[in-house]
Amino acid sequence: MASVTSLGSIRRGRSKISAIVLAAGGSSRMGTPKPLVLINGRPLLDYVLRTVRDSHVDDIVVVLGHEADRVRKAITVDRARAIVNDAYEEGMSASIRAGVRAADPRSDGLLIVLGDQPFVASKTLDDLIARRNESQAKILIPTYQGHRGNPVLLDRSLSGEVQAITGDQGCRAIFGRHLDGILEVPVDDPGILVDLDTPEQISRAEETVQSGRPIQTLLSLTHGRSDDSKHGDQAQSTSPRLDVFALAQQFRSKNEPFVLATVVRVERPSSGRPGFKAIVRPDRQLIGWLGGSCAESVLVSESLRSLRDGHPRLIRITPTPGRGPPEEGVEEFVMECASGGTMDIYLEPHQPEPTLLVVGDSPVAKALMAIARVLDYRIVHVTTEAGDAGVDADRVISDLTEIPAAVTPDTYAVVATMGKYDETALSHLAGTRAAYVGLVASRRRAAAIQTALQDAGVDEASRSRIVSPAGLDLSAETPEEIAVSILAQIIQARRTSAPRELAISVAPQETATEVDVVCPGKAL
């Protein structure tokens, strides 16, 4: 990295700087929105905003997301403009993009401030601004005892590249293209390395503030960790010999979603090897080992994105994204620590099979189950008939009160009892997350059932979801033809609706990454 400071490169005049404070992410571990977590009686975000307000920035944008209204009511944002990033679940890049769009267009520089770093000194921000005024650096990064930290100051000319960042990654994704434009600014401020992610770290930070101990004592919690060490609960096994295929089959048999990640190519130095495999689950659990913790942040976040849209991905994790010509089908991400090396990882999502929940034992019900089996649906048969085991059903329910617990967003329910217990079954389906609720009945019978449900207190929204007569109008006559028309309607609904809802975690992951990663990939 070349030095960029010279007498001939001094800027004229003082730069106008916009500070973008990232405080949009949720935190399932804290029990409250992360910006409102208290340290010595003050909200975390309040510390950060005071630091920014006391500096020489000209414009302050606070990016909120998770429980934005609650945060806005609890925090005083004097001299700042609070905006809401509705897409905060997409990760840190979405919040950065929102902040850049909202920043004063007259600003010369963009100061990216993390909302979970309460101990950064205002002087550090001023030092970055001052060094920018006397240099032509495009990216200014503070360092403490040789370690890079945050915040980072970007030249406004980089805003287009910043806006192109996607997924759960931060500004460092563009650094590989501007190695000659990076200026490290040494500061006497350990706070640039202290970010608070866990209840333990919050507790230790509060003890430090109350006792008056130096902030350096917190570095052991948030910095100095080995690149290849394992942290949190995600790495259940570090053995490359783990039988990942057996585990994957286990999850498939339980109809549980997961992503199979396989290393397909590496560039040294890397402890990963082609063929190494791991599994990522919707709760961010990582099972297996691909070659170290440096890739885990990107691996987990991109796996969850793959689960959401159902599309496989080929990702490249490298210290220098953007250095070579783009390759079709390959998405590049920055390595989250300084260990070097490159890994190409193929992500293969395995989503739950759709479930057909059939209520009743009528000929149409039995035809539905028989045809759905050919279409690879998971079948749940709800029947009150003693001894009727259904038609090769994966699960049989005899107690109608168990219906709600069996329904997921991937469930397509059809009630076909021939009038025996239609109303009762539909009342139990009301309010569930079923993707489809169909009723096999005549129009007159369906109208009577709607009236009965209304009298029973079933709300209009739940009643309006009931499709009756169920099925596309194919002029069907036989039970088998009616079953085909219903399944055709279900297929149409499944293929043309929005991506299916999965219980995917959006909380920041437990795995720790090196703090010298500027703008680390956290959903702030």
C-alpha cells in the first residue's frame, strides 16, 4: 500500500463530511433493539451519536431498521436525520446504500460509523477528516497499535461503487480496487477496535465504564482472536471428516431446510481444500469445516440468501475482490480477515418439500393424496375414521385440534369431508400460515359454511382465504379429475406466488471476525 500524502496533493479548503451511522440491525440475543441496549443507564446508540455530534462532521444520517419507531422515540437525534431502511434484513450493504442516498449531496466525504461502537473518540473522527483535507486518499482507515478499526472515511467519488455492494458485506468489498488510495491513520483510540455484539460484551463494557478502567481492557473480548479459531455455537464440529451427507439426509428426512456448502477451488494460502463440505441451517448454525473462520460471515449470510430465494450460488471469498475480470456466475466477497487466500464455494439450498394437508376420507381426498405422492408432496392426512391410515401418508392426524401445529408456510390444505366436519376443520385452519386453503363443496354448501364460520367468530380475513369450489375450472367430473384440478390450482399458486417464507434468522451471527476488517459484515 503506497503512501498517498504529499505536499503536492494537498486539498484546498475544508472538506464537507456526512456521517452515516448504521443502526438498523436486529439482535435476538439482546432481548431489546440493539441501539437501545443500556450501558451505565445510557442507550448504546446515544454514545455513538454523542461522539459524532461532538466531531467536525457537517451532516449526520442515522439509518434505523429493526423496530425503528421504538428506537426513534427513545433516542434524541439532535443535529441528525433519522431514516428507515426497510430492507435491513438484506444485511449491512442495504443500510450503507440507504445512508449514502440520504447523505447531503454536497458532501465531499462519507464517514461510515458503526452503531455498536460506543467508545470511539470524537477526536478520531476529526483526525480522519483532517488527514483527508491534507491528502488525496480515497479511503481513510484508523489504526490502533497497527490494527485497523472503524469508522472509515470514504471519498464521495466512491459512492457509486458503494451503492453497488450487495448482501451482508460492508465497504471493504471495494477496497481491492483502490489499494493505492488507502491511507491508514494511526490514532491513540482503542475504541476503534471495540464493537459490542453479545450480552457478555455489553456486561463487561458496563463494568468497565462504572469502574473507570481503561477501554483497552475490552480488547480481549472483541479483538486479537485467531483468524482460524471457532467462536459461538455455530461450529459444532471442526472435523473435515464429519459425515455431512448423512447429516444432510437426516435433515431431508425431517423436511428441514439447509444449505450444503462445498469448496470447489482454492488459492493458497488457505486451510480449505476442494471437496470440504459444511451445512448451514436457517438459524445460522454452521456444521462442518471449510477451512477457517475468515469465510464464515459471508458463507452464512449468503447461504441464508440462497435459502430465501431457492437459487444455488457460486461465491468467491478473496482478500482482493474486483482485481480480475468478472466471471459469469461467480459472486465475489471480501475475506473477513487478513489471513489471505481465496476460496470458491458452491452453495446448494435444500428447501422443505411442499406439504399437502388433506382433511377427510372422501373419494376426492383419497385421489388427492394418491396424485400428490407422484408429485413428491409431503402428505398429511387428517381423518377421524378409525383404522384409516390414509394413502401412504407421511403423517396421520386424528385429532382436529392438532391441525394448526401441523401447518407451515409450505402447507397447502384441502378440506374434503363431504360435509362431515368441514366447519370444524376450517375453523382450525383459520389464522394459520397455510399457503392455500381449499374447500371441496358445492357453492350452496360453501355459502352455508361461510355463514357458520362467521357465526363462530372466524374473522373475515381468514374466511376470505378459503377457495371454494377448490380447483381450476376444468369441467372435472370424476374424483380423480377434481383432484387434478385442485392440484393444478395449488401448483399455479405455488409457482406464481412470492418466495416462500422460511424461519430464517436475521440476527447478527455469533461467529466473531477480526475487528481490523473495516466495515465488517454485520447487519447494522
